[in-house]
Amino acid sequence: MSEVSDVAFAGVEAVPTPVRGANLLRRSMRLWRTRIGVALVGLIVLISIIGPYIAPYGPSTPVGVPNANPGGKAVLGTDYLGQDVLSRLLYGGRSILVMAVLATALGLIAGGAIGLVAAYSRNALDDTLMRGMDVLLALPQIMLALVAVAIIGPRTWVIVAAIALTTVPRIARVARGAAQPVVERDFIACSEAMGVPRWRIVGGELLPNTLGPLMVEASLRVTYNIAVVAALAFLGLAPDPNGANWGTMITENQIVLPVQPWGTVAPIIAIGLLTMGTGLIGDGIARTAAGIDRARGEE
């Protein structure tokens, strides 16, 4: 059952079909900001996927004297241990991307479900769920991740779980806010009157009508989660402290920045392009969902 049908229920006025789901993505791609964002993210993702296969050296292979300037065997020079900066850059993006995307996906699933259930319940369950989300929201992401890593250890699943846990309340608040006006619509009341199960109303009616805000928030969460994962690696809390990681590269080579900047600047540029791309994608989806620049984007 969808929000709009060709024949409206008796006494129920048909409403315009919202831009949602795959259609929202297609329409947002008509905006240049979204295309640029997809190009930037696609470039970094492609580098992270195929980088290890095209890297000239292994991530821990010494190729020359430490802190050598670009040239010869090392296109971007060498780091403080004489390892090839380009090779470590090509190896170092995969872990950050995987952890950030996994944490965002888990937070999106859990937070979206909590927000939709809270909005639809409209009773004490709503207050209970959202007060619990308020408690989690008061915990800074980086602080909770640091506590979890200090107690259990810098393992991949610990970092992903800690970041996902702090992502849940932010997603839940957006989902609840987007679903509350939908819950009051006539087609929800018609579904209830027809005896449609509650889980089907939440999944089949509320979820499709809140996908726009959820997709925008998910793109923003990916951006913030990338920064948190990189910050943890910068603090020396990467799952593999000796492995190639953009955050680890920054902290390892910051001391020699005046002598050989590429060991620090290259991963900063990569992280910056990735976060810029996800931000542009989120902005494009938000503008499309709100109908801003739609006319110009369709030309």
C-alpha cells in the first residue's frame, strides 16, 4: 500500500507523491554538486580498493633514506622510516572507509528503526526511547570511542561498535522528526482501519516517506565518522598501529613536516577530498528532497 493511489479512499484526499528512494538519488544526480561529490568519493573509494594492487611497494617496505624528497624510486618521497609515501597512501584508505561505512550502516539501521517506532507509537514508548537517545546523545563520539578502546583494546569491531552507538541517537532523532508528520496523515489511519499490521505500516508506509531525510543524515554521519576513525588513528589507536592508515601517517610524519611534507599532506588531502565529497552528496540530496534548485537541475 502506498501513500498515493489512483483512487483515494472515501473521504480521504489524495496527496502528492514525495521524492523518495531511488528516484531521489536519480533526481539529485541532476545537480552539479551531487555529481562532483560522487566523483570525489568515487575517486577515493577506487583508490582505496585498487590501491594495494597498483602500489609500487609494500606498505612497510623501506625504499630509501628516511624523509627523502619526491624523486627516484619514491614519487612522493619517503616517510620517517624510509617507506614509500605513495604506497602507504594507496594502502591506507581501506580501513578508514570500511570502519566508517560499517559504523554508519549499523547506526542507520538501529537509529532509523528506533526513530520510526517512537514516532508511530505516540505513547510512553516514544518518551522512553527518545530519553534513552538523549542520554547517548550526551556522550561525545570521540570520548566514547576512547573509553571503549581503553577498556577492550583497539580492535576493529570495538571502534565500529562505539562509533555506531553514538550514531544511533542522531539518526533516531532525524527519523522520528521526519516520521511524526507522516503518522498523522490520512493514509496511515486508513491502513490502521484496514487492519494492516503495525510492522508493515512502519516499514511500508513510514520508512519510504522518510528516506530523504535519512539519506541526507546518513551522508553527514559518514563524513563525521570518517573524521572520528582518522582521529583515533592519529592518536595511535588504529587496530593495526604498524599498518598503513591515513590517520597514522599524519601522526607519524607530522614531526618532519617542514622537511618532507608529503607524508603528512597527502593523507590530509585524501581525507579532505573524501569528506568534501560526502558533504556535497548530502547537500545535493537535501536540496532535491526539499525541491531547491530542482528546476535548474532538470534543465
